[in-house]
Amino acid sequence: MLEQKTKLALDDLIAQIKESATYKEYHLQLERLKAEPDFYRQVNEFRQKNYELQNAPKSEDLLERVEAFGVEYEAFRQNPLVDDFLQAELAFCRMIQNINLKIMEEMEFE
């Protein structure tokens, strides 16, 4: 369980993240995408396949599978609704990754 002072600081950090332009843009794009259920479903399928490829064990055919994935989704990714969401999601994920990295650096955690 978090100490009270730590919990308050964490709550403040969460509030600051929610007020950021990056988070607001991510949520705006997410809501736009959810308004189009077919695209929302397709984006989730794309994300799942992308995750599986990124976490697949290295194999002789991995590069071919990655290239085939890129070709399969090339036209789909050019749709502005899809691209805007994926760009906003990537920016938000990078922001969270940078926060996590900074915390770990400062904690001298090995």
C-alpha cells in the first residue's frame, strides 16, 4: 500500500498527465475512433497483431512476417482517422515511457 504522501504525489502526477496536450489529443482521437465501430475494431486487431509481432521470438521468417504485416495494413494506416489515432497513441505511450524511465533513473534501481 502506498504511503499517504506518495499517494498524494501520484494523484498529482496523474492529474498533470491528464491535463497535458498529449493526453488530451490521445483521448480526442480515441473518441473519434470509437465513433466509428468498424474502424475501432480494425485498429484493435491491428494493435493486437502488431503487439504479437513485436513480442514474437526471433525466427528466420520474422522479417518476412513483419514486412507482410506492413504491406497488409499500408492502405489502412493511410486513413486519416486511423493514422491520427495511432500517432496520438504513440505520443502518449512515449510520454508514459519517459516518465517511467525518469523515475527508474532517479531511484537508482538495479
